[in-house]
Amino acid sequence: MYWILRAVLKIVYKLLFCCEVRGIENIPAEGGVIIAANHLSYLDPPLIGACIRRRAVFMAKSSLFHVPVIGWFVRRLSIPVDKDRVRPSAIKEAVRQLKEGKVLVMFPEGRRSKEGDVGGGKRGVAMVAAMSHAKVVPALIEGTERALPAGSGFLKPTRVRVTFGVPIEDRGAETSKGFQQRITDEIMDKIRELKPEPTMRNSNL
């Protein structure tokens, strides 16, 4: 079921959004890996899943688990996360999945960016990375905020791009909040650095 859904989504994103993927070779072919991406639209999780060549597990808001139709897919592909705070059980489950060699997709901002910029990240991504010793692949999503704007129920054909950066190696297992925040800030900086120079950017992106 997963691979059929991925194939369908890949076709949809290619046809509707002329989806461009860069840096796919930066995702390790095996072993536990965290993909840390910015968040612009509800289209982002399935977009990442359609782009990568490995099966992914997602950290998703617990409220999505109860949405008709969508909830069926979310329950089978995701780890529930409370909106206000990440519970230890969610962190433990994420670490377990990574130690089993799976790909975990996280959106460190915790919510969609209203301005389209890459905002600050929450410490959960650093906690999971430190406890699992997994590599972190930064990912920049562009264009999905126009393809499905916040509050809109209709898709708009537009160009979408995903860029995967060089993996960030294990930075240690220190548990202090200051250390975790520094690692989180580093991850968010790496995501921002994936933005192309203004003169090089496509006018549709």
C-alpha cells in the first residue's frame, strides 16, 4: 500500500506542480536517518514521502489522527505528537524507529510558516537526534505555500521544489536544554542555507 500511494503522489506532484528534487543522493541508503524540513503547507509531508526512495515515518499532530480519510493514512505512517509539547513516549518511539534503521521525517518549526520563511525550531529534533545518534538531513521545501495556501481547500498548480542538504553528523548525547537548542539552531541554519541565491532563483519559486 505504501509504495502504491507513493507512486501515485509522485505522479500528482510531478504533473500538478512540476516538482523538482535536488540533493536526493544526500539521503543515506540505509540506517536510521532524520529528515528535518521547513513547513509551509499540509502538502509537505506527502511531498517528502513521494520524493525519497526509502519508506518514511512521520511525526504528526495527534489531531490529524482523527480526521476522516486522512486520519486512516496518518495512523499507519506517523507517530502522534501533541501540539503544545512533545511527550516522552513520542520521543522514545521516534528513537526506536530510528534505531531500527528507518527514515523519520520531522518539521522542527512545529507548525506551518505563515510568512513562508524558515522560522525557529523546537528542541524535539535535537533530542531525538542525540538519543538515536542518527544523522540529520536538512531539507528545504519551496512553493507548497502557494500550491495549497493556509485556509484554502483547493490546489493551485505552481512550481514546487525540494532540496536535501548534506547530512549533519551526530553531535553527541548531551541532555542540557542549551545544548539541544544549539543543535536545533544549527539544523535550522542548514535548512536556510539551502535557499538559492536570489539571482539564481527561478521567478516561479
